[in-house]
Amino acid sequence: MSDFFGQSVPFFKMQGCGNDFVVIDNRELGLPEAEMKDWVTKICARAFGVYADGLFFIDNAPKGSGLDYRWHFFNSDGSRAEMCGNASRCMGRLAYELGAAPREHTFGTDAGPIKAEVILEGEKAGEVKIQLTPAQGMTLNTELEVDGQTLTVHHVDTGVPHAVVFLDDVNAIDIKRLGAAIRYHDHFAPAGCNANFAQVLDKDTMLLRTYERGVEDETYACGTGAAATQIVAHELGLTNAEAALTTSGGEVLTIALENGNAFLQGAATLVFKGELYPESMGLKLP
């Protein structure tokens, strides 16, 4: 037999409300953190790789941490992100299915520990509920000149920084242009932020579109963005403590605010699993 196939690495492709991710179990692979960025950019590349919004590695938790496991999460451009709500739900579901953690567990992220609960019964079976890290640095009603217009922009960090703008019609905007203008605005320099555009329908429902930093485009959904939007909307008196946000991918994310904490619940789906051939992308196995 020829060496056409070479050595392979198992991977999973998951999506949470249309936000899609490649997942690699690093507990066996043992890829050093210094090499992860190169793997991410090549695997997430369109045509030459698997293609995804991001990639995360499951890894062993540090001894004595009290965590069931930890992850290393990256956007498709190779930038490391502190947190991602949709990916966290995918992480919680996959870790449970792999036997890496019980139904209710805690895992480590760069933003801090995340509690996850896999729903196994009822009409919400298969969904995952996560408790996000506490929101920080909220500022409301900042007037900014953006793309030739004055916008009222709110900001809050829900594990990653988010700007939130409320509009009468979120479908009427050029989100790639306006989202990039906010993401790279001097007000948020040097790190930049994600940009969320929301339309409040009533006290319990909103429409949401998100431009994600690192992806540098609109994504079908963003969990931490949905949480940031609901936190700001509730603070402004626009919504109740729990609201359902319909994302641009048509999926619904539920954000509940309880005792100062934000809980995100939604679907986490395994799309397919397969074998990667790292050498085909110029990558070396550890």
C-alpha cells in the first residue's frame, strides 16, 4: 500500500446555532500550545482545510484545579479568544459524549471556569446550558461617529468584549461594513471588539446579527454576543430577565439573567467526524 493516506488525527465538526467549529482531542495528541495557531489557520482555511469559524482543542485540566478539563480556543484567523458561548455549548456536549466529563461539569477557559449542563430530557433535550463568566466593564449610551453616522453604542465584556447597537431594522444594514467600522473603531483600540446589532421585538424577544472579531465577518450566531445584548437590553429596561434571541442563522438562543449571572442555552450539534491528514496542510505531528 502507498503512503497516500499518511498519519491521521481524529477530529469533530460541531455547530451551535450555525457557528461552526473543528474540535481536536489534545489529551492524546499532545500538540504544544506554541504550535496550535499554525494548525488552526490551516485547518480552518477554505478549500485547503476543513473550514470553520474556529477551532478548539480539548486538553487535560491542570492538577488540583478542580476542573474536569480545559480548552484552547482559537478564531479561524489564529487569534486566541478568551471565550466563545456557542463553542462552549459544543464543548460541553462533546465532552459529555466522549466520557470526559459528567452531564454537569466545569471546564477551564482563558476567561475563567465555565459551568456546563447537558439537557437530556424534555423538549430541550440535546441543548446545553452554560453559566458565563461575570460581565465586566459595562458602559451605556456612548455616542460614536461610525461610517459617517452617529450611533449610540453600548459596551460590555461577557468573556470577550462586545459592542451593542439597537436598531429599528437589523436586516437593513450592511453588517460587514458597519460591523468592521465598530470593530476597528479607535474607541475600542487596540484590541477591538465584536459588534452586535439588535432589534427588540418585545420584552421577551429580539433579533440579533453579530460581526465577530477574529472571523472578520458576520457569523450565524454568537453566544457571548447574545448574552451581552440581553444584559445591555435588560439594563436599559428593554427586556425582561429572560429573552429569546433569534440569530441570523435562524436559531434561537435563550439568555436568562439570574442573581447577577448570565446563562446561555441553545443547541449543540455534531455535524460529522473524520480524520485529518496534517501533512497535506504542511503540519507536523507532535
